[in-house]
Amino acid sequence: MRLSLSLPLSLLAAPLFAGLAAAQSTIVVPDDASSLQAGVNLASSGDTILVKPGTYPTSNLRLFGKAITIRSEGGAGAAILDGNLTGRVIHSYEGEGPDTVIDGFLIRNGRAPFGGGTIGDGGGAVLLSSSSPTFKNCRFEDNRADAGSAAPAGATGYRGGHGGAVYLVNSSARFENCLFRNNDAGEGGQGGQGSTGSNGTLFFPTGGTGGTGKSGGRGGHGGAVYVAGNSSPAFVNTVFANNEEGRGGRGGKGGTGGSGFGLTAKGGNGGKGGNGGQGGDGALFVDSGAGALVVNCTFLGNLPGQRGANGPGGTPGSATGGSGSSGPAGSLGALGICTGIRSVGVTDVFNSVLWDQSFTSTPEISGNAIVWYSDVYGGHAGVGNFDVNPLIDTSTYEPIPTSPLVEAADNTAYPAWAGTQDFAGSVRFFDRIDVAGLSTMDIGAVEHTDGHQVLFPEFCQINPADSLSVLSGVSEVGQAIEFGVDNPTGGQDVGSLSLLLLSIAPAPGDCGLLIAGLGMGGPGEIGSFIVDPTKLLPILVGPAWDGPGLPAGISLPLPDDEFFVGVSIYVQGALFDPSDSHLGLSAGMRMVIGT
């Protein structure tokens, strides 16, 4: 027969609701309020606004300093706040603190209303000014800061807006389990045209050369986020992917040559075109005087600001005696100097991966960043840093099983306030399968959550190491895994009954619990309980054993419940020989349930 598995409630993450303050009331959008802004207007501090799945056109949402929770009913991305590329989605400037929480939205198609080089000109989706709300499980996609304005004649082009998705000034906002993807900082504005050359005179008949066109504006910084002023935001379990820093502006056209004077004089030469503007820097840009904390984050596929196009040469001046020459073109702008994090202020980076690889000559991190236990393309000074291909699935941002990121993190850098889930909602702390009692995270935003099955050490070589195996399946919620129990010594009779012992803890001691008569070699041998026999779950009974090399298969169904992800179950096989009532214990295994 087969006994069903019933995992005890003690294995659950018990404090599921710990720390959640009871909301005074809940306002449902669109049932109780037709729009999110209407819901905020109705709410008082302590209330929750629950937004049903759907798309909600949103422009410059104000929060009025209220300590409220705004939550998407269907989880990350089910409710969409869409700026329709007509303006910002959220403008928070009224002293909101960390108890103002925005949870589970896709925030897209925001556009900062203007470029031009002024404070707050960026933040395509969100502008935070003297405001520090908490964003959880939010996706910022396809937002952009506006381009800098084209300059009048004789002036350098205005720079592009900073912060493709978010611009922070004097803000300590938190971003937990968020995604910044496909956001763009603003393109620099075109440089002004050069001055027109002077016309010829009786004494100086040849027209003057046109003036040099002005340089294009610099591209905006922070393809995803720009941090300014006295700001100190935190980014935890957050992905920055495929964001682009602002492109440099086109150089201005060279000035027109002056007209010649008289029948034989020539017109002036056209002026040289202006140089293209330099590209912007950093998917995350931290300006002077600001700081940021980056913990367990992943930067992939971000692009430095592209070179601004060179301005065309000016038109030659005309005259009866012939035209001058066209002016030469200006020079291309320079590529942005940093792809991942550009830190003019001080940024602390822990347990993160920065591996954009878009331009091998462009560093991932530039400036005043303190980095440790991170995988950085091209390397970076600091404790525990390395430079190895992270082997990440770019569709999920999860490291593959052989990734060097798996179980390589430094737990001490992880802030307690960030909770226990990763970017994808999986358990952040997995038991390390080769070191008893040590729980270790993976580097980056996403935990590798495949189930793990690992044989214990041979426990002083008491039980045969090859007496327990995995025949099929995976240790994931809602799945079944089949274990094989065998006695390679042949010390028991064919037809012995197979058993699977399950416990929530391993047996104490380096060699387990040694008991005479429980060895697989025969009734006189010592065997070792590797699982804790005082904390056993219901025993599974499998088929009769067919002999050495023919393991008896016992299937273990796992509950379809996400709260079991990361739970360790300790497994040991046994064969019971009814002819002499001999029980022989197999090797043991720790199984970590994954999703």
C-alpha cells in the first residue's frame, strides 16, 4: 500500500500576515471609484486601494501625502497604469513616506513633459520630489524622458531629460522586486546653426566664412533611473534590462558663407558643422551629493547613450564671381562612458550581477561605487567580486542550474526590511544543500528555484551511498518525484518490502544515529538513521524489491502550494525483510522543494 504524504503546518511560512497593519477600509477601483485618482481622493491614511485587472489611463497621479497602500488585485502587471506617451504617470511631491505603498502594477508609456536641462525634467513614468514611497512588484516598461529642445542659432543643444522611468530628487524611495525594462533617457537637442559669414565690401570683396555650428546636447543620464539631490533610494531584488541612456544630439549646421561683393568676388565658404553630443550614462545614474543602495539586483542588456550625429557643413555664400566651398561636417559625438551604474555620488552594490556586454569597451560600473560579492563584466575591485558569464535565462532573469550565481551570495548584505521573496515571488533563502544549517541566496534578483536532490555525505560510510537514488521527476510544488531504494550488498532477500522515511530534520551527529542490526549487509551490521526518527512524516510503503541493481521505485507527490517552496525534506530509504524481520537502512538525501 501507499500512505499519503501530509506535511505538517509547522513547515509553512507561519508569519504569513505578520507585520501587516489592518487597513481601516478598502476602496475598490473601478467599483467604488471610477479611476485610481478618484480612489486616492477618497482614501485616508491607513486605507487600501485595490485595483482590479485592466488598463487605466493615468497622468500625473497625486498621492496627497497619504500613507495608503495601492495594490493590483491580480498581482504584478495585472493592472496597468498607462501614460499613453502624453505625460508622466505618477508625480509624488507631498512628503509621502515608506508607508505609502504602490504594489503590483505595470507602469508603462509614461513620458516626461519636457527636456531642456532643468531639475525634474525627466522621469518618464515617475517623478519623486521630497517624497519617499515604496514600490513593490512593479514593472516599469517603455517609458521615456523627453528630448532636449533644439537650440537657437549660436547656442549649444539642450541636454536630454534624465531618468527614462524614474527621476528622484531628495527622495529615499524603495524599489522591491521591480523591473525596469525598455526605458529610454532623453535624446540631446540639436545644436544651433553657426552664424552667417559677413558679406563682402568694396575693400574686402570676398564673403566671410560662416560660423561653426554648435554642438548637439548631451543625452540624458539614467536610462531607467536618475538619482539627484539629497536622495538615498534602495533597489532590492530588482532587474534593469534593455534600458538605453540618452543619445547625443545632432550637431548644428555650419553657418552660411557671406555674399561676395562685385563682379569678380567669390562668396564665403560655409561654416563647419557642429559636433554631435555625447551619449548619456548608466541605466542607473547617481548624481553628486546623492547615494543609492543596490542589493540583489540584475543588470542585463542595457545600452550606453549613442553618439550624436555630426552637423552638416554650412552652405557657401554666392556671388557673381562664384560660390565658396561647402563647410566640412562636424565630428561624431562620444559614446556614453558607462552602461550599468554611473555613480558620481556614492552607491553601495551588494550581491548583484552587471553583465550587459553591449560594448566591451564600456565599463559596467563607473565612479564612486563600493561593490562586493557581485558578478561584474570586466571585473571590479572589492571583496568577493568576480567576472564570469552569469548564465542567466534572459526570459525569466533566473540563473540556470550551472550558473556561478547559485548559492554565491553574501547573506549579511541583505536588508531585513526587503522580505523573503525574490523578484519572481519565490523564496529568497534556500537551504544550502552542501552545508548543513547554512541558508544561502543566489546573486542577482532571481533565485534559482529548481528543486534540489543531493545525497548526504556517506556518513562515515555506514550506509551504502548508492542505495538511494532519484529515478524520475523533480522536487517542485505540484510535481511528483520517484525515489529508488536498493541494497547493492545483497544482504537482504529478494522480495523485501521497500519503504521511504521522510523527516523535517536530519539525525544529529556526524554519523547520524548508529544502531546495531539496521545495516543493509545483514542483521549483525550497524546501520545509521540519517533522518531524525523523532520527527518522521507518514512513511511511504513501496513495492517489493527485485534484487541488487533493481531499485524499488516509490513516488512522492508534493503539495501544489507555493508556500512549500524552499522547504527541506530529509529522505531515507529502507528495505524490510519479512523472513527475519530485518530492517536495512539506505543512504539519505536532502530534498529542497522548488517552483
